[in-house]
Amino acid sequence: MDPFKNRRWVIILIIISVGIIFSFRLLYIQIINNEWSERAEKISLSSENLQPPRGFIYDRNNNLLVGAATLYDLYILPIAIRKKDTNLICDLFKLSKAEFEEILYEASSGYNVPYKASVFISSITQLEHAKISPFIGQIPAIFAKSKVDRGYPLPIASHLLGYIRRIDEKQYEFSRKSGDFFYSKNDFIGITGLESQYEKYLRGKRGSINYLKDFAGNKKETIDKTPAKAGNSLYVTIDTELQILGEILMSNKIGSIVAIEPSTGEILAMVSAPSYNPTLLTGKNFSNEFKILKENDSLKPLINRPVYNDKYRPGSIFKLVQALIALDEKVITPKTGFSCNKSIIGCHDHESPSSLLKAIKHSCNPYFFQVYKRIIMKNSKGNIFQASREGLQNWENKVKLFGFGSPLGIDLPEEKSGFIPNVKFYDQWYGEKRWAFSTIYSNSIGEGEIGVSPIQMANLAAIIANKGFYYTPHIIKKIEDKELKKKFQTKHFTNISEDNFNIIINAMNEVVNNGTGRNARIDSIEVCGKTGTVENKNFNDHSVFISFAPRNEPKIAIAVYVEYGTWGSKWAAPIAGLMMEKYIKGRLSEKSTNKVRRIQEAIILDKNTKF
């Protein structure tokens, strides 16, 4: 008999017994006793993204234009509602019982569950929160969480600054397809203006936090945390005081003001009228306010006219371009004179345009009809149709050197190109070799098919102030420690001699001192300008003026466009004069202050306004 046989069975029985004990223990833990399963359910690891604070926006003098405002979301936890809370909540928030039951239903169904808090009132102000916070403390089921939204110390420059809103499905999908995984579906994103153009700088870098939470979603323990990095602050070229004055002057009007520092291309002011208070497009009333603004089709207050409206005909300010091209082509001299023959094109009464200076001073239409004809028909020995084609091609090339016919490249979204008519355009319209100068002569005075934007008009004033070159107009001065893009530091030349610009500058100075631009004069400062009256059939004409000052070492170039404002001298010229006086002198005289008041009170929103 094997002496170890009994021992072997003992060992086997011990192993089987231990296995049975462990099996019963596991059965007890996993099935009979639910203590451990409940504990596992109650504690889980969760991760949360931390939204970075959005960068601020400051003006050229470090004044805050866009900052942060603290708002509050109110949360409700349905499972914690007590019987006595219903009346308290209804009284506090002025709700009927039916409305409160609907809130509870929405907070307990769909993606929401009764044991997890959800938002039932979004984006209340600090003042609103302060009024209700003592009462909220009596209701355990309701609590507030703070959040940061955009804040505006001054209600100005809404089109320039732009606005943000919650990212929509299309934007979210597009960002992910393009490899940008920054956004979650509840994030905000820049939609227009600087908020959109510099979104990736302003939005910052997201952080994260990992923590343990219980079954109700309550945080129990933080495991690790990576702080969010705030967005970069933008420092823009805008002068706040000048912007405020521009918006005051354009009250009750449709149009725009663009002011540029010629020596840098920096935008000093950009006004689009009518405007709106940027605070309207923040907080809980965003949707309603946006709908109201968007539905106001007659005035289109959401459009940034200085860069978006590129179908404005420039009118007589374009005569300066014609004169410069003609001088460069040597088809006229400063002493060239033409008669003011109203039979070829309409004009007002004035002294004889016996020189280029006098023609510009009085904005003589027949004179510039002849100037444009000489440019287009410079090589007219052969067929007039072929000569017109060659002349127009040459004219188009030179006009585009002034920044017309294509976007200038300003750092704002939705900049339009404008339109300079060319051979291809007229071939499509009239047929090849079926048009000549006699068909297109209205371009001579800035009418016809020419289309420009206000930013391009202001850039023309800067080109003349610089005697032949310009920097790409831009809004950004710096982005914290980031350098300015080289494209904003590059000169663009017209290839027209400085001598020819001096001739035009003399004439523009005469326009303001003794011609149609006298309403833009500034005491003790030499101003150069040119009026424009853009034809508008059946309604009032549009009032246009471009200018720069001082004459020597100009500090500001400006374009003003007032729709339905009749003559350029009526509204655009005095508005430009006041803007330049304010920027150069830093203040307005008493006489000018009174003028501001009169212009501010003038209502030019009705196309049929009579003056």
C-alpha cells in the first residue's frame, strides 16, 4: 500500500475546499451582497476640458475695447426638489406651476437625468445674480455657476471688433475635418471682425482635469490638472476717441468713415453706419437681438460697409487718379486747359478750367471727359475700336496699382475687391470690337461701371499723402509678443513720379482753401481734399470726400461716404474736417463742437430726405 496515497487525497480535498470557499465568497460579493458593486458604480474616473479665458483687445493707446464680463448659469437638480421648493421657485422666477413642471421634465429627460444638474436659465448678469442669490441659498436643488463672456467698456466699433457665439454643427465638423480639434460642441467661436480674423490667437490653449466622481456626477477627488492658457491679447491701431467721434458724426446716417495713418497704413478709425451696441450680441438675449438686427433689411446694420460694400461708385474723387495717369502718360500737363462744354457731359457753373489745378478745384466734368479720352485714345491712328481696347488695357493696369480692383489685404474678414471695368467685361457686355471710348466715357468722372470700397478710397488718400506709395491697411498693431506680419510693412508703389503727386496735392489744397471742399478747413492746418457727388437716380446723390492733413508730413488720411447726402461738400467734407482736427489737435474747438452737434442731429436715413 502506497503510504503517500492518503496524503494526496487530503491535499486534493484541501484545494477543492479552498476553491469552494472562494467561489461562495465571490458569489456572495457579486450577487448576494451588492455593497461592492454599488461602491464601484459610485466612483469613476472622469476627464473634463478647461476652457481658456479669451484674449482681450486694446486700442493703440492701451485702452480696453473688449474684456471679460462675468455671467451666471442657473442649474437645477430634479432629484433634490422638496415639496416646499415648488412655490419658492415659482415665486422667485415668476413661473407658473405648469412652466415649472415643464422645466423639471426637460431636466429629467433626453440627455438629462434627475440625479444630474442641468442648466435651466442661462447667462444672467452679475446684478441679476446678486438679487436672487440670497433666495437660492434656501433651495438646495438650485445653484449658480459663473462663466466669462465678452465685455465691452465702450459700446463702439462693433463691426470692427466682431462677435462670438456658440459653435454650430457645420463649423464644428469643418474644424475637425481641417485637423483642428480644439473645440467641443459647447464652445464659443469668433464669427465676424477681429474675433474671427484672429480666432486662433484669441482662443488660447485648452487645459484638462482628471478627477473621481460619484454616481450623481459630483466630483470627489482631483487626480491631476493641466491649467488652461489664456488667449493672446490684441493691440489694435484704432484711436478710441477718434472712433467715438466718427460714430457720433454718423448717427442717423448710412455710410462709412475710414481713417488711415499714411506713414504706416494703420487704421485709426473705421465706422460703419448704422451701427449697433456690441453688448447686444452677448449673454442670454443673443438670439433675439441678432434676429432683430438681421431682420432690419432696410439699413443692414450687421454689414461692415468699409470693407464689404465694394460697389460704391467713387464719383469725382476718381478724377485724381485720372489726372495722375494722364500726367504719367504725358497726354496732359499741369497747364493743359479744356472748355467746360456741358453739351458732352453735365457740369455746374464755375470759372474756366484753363489748367489742371482749376479743373480739380472746381471738379469740372467736361475737363476730365477730355483727360480720360486722351488716356484711352492715346494711340488712335488706327481703328478706334482697337485703340480703345489697347487704351483701356493700359488704363486698367495703372488704376490697379492704386489698389483698386482687388482686395487690399486688410486683416478683417469679407473684404471685397471692387471692380475696374476691362476689355473682357465690355466684350461680354457689348460684343468684341463693338464698343469704343464713346461707350465708356462715364468712367472719366468716377461713374459708369467702376466700383470701389471705402477702405480703397481712404487708401487713395494715403497714396497721395505719401506721394506715390502705400502700406497695406491693417488693424493689428501687435499681438502681445508676436511681430507684425511683413506684408503690413511692405511698400506698394504706383510707379508715378513724386513730381506728378505734388501737382495733385497743390490742387487738393486749393479745393479745400477756395474750392468745393471749404467745409473741411481746419484753423492753422493745411488740408488737402477732394469732394465727390455720386449720381443716384430718383433719389438724393451720395456725398463723398477724401482728404489728408497736414499737407506736409501728413498724419491722417480719410475717406467719408454718406449715402443720400447730396453733395460731397454738404456732409462728407465737414465730417472729414472734424475727424482730422480731433486727431491732429487732440481736441475740437468750440465752433467745431457746435458743428458736431448739428451733424449728429441730422437724419439722413430716408432716401427721400430733402435738404
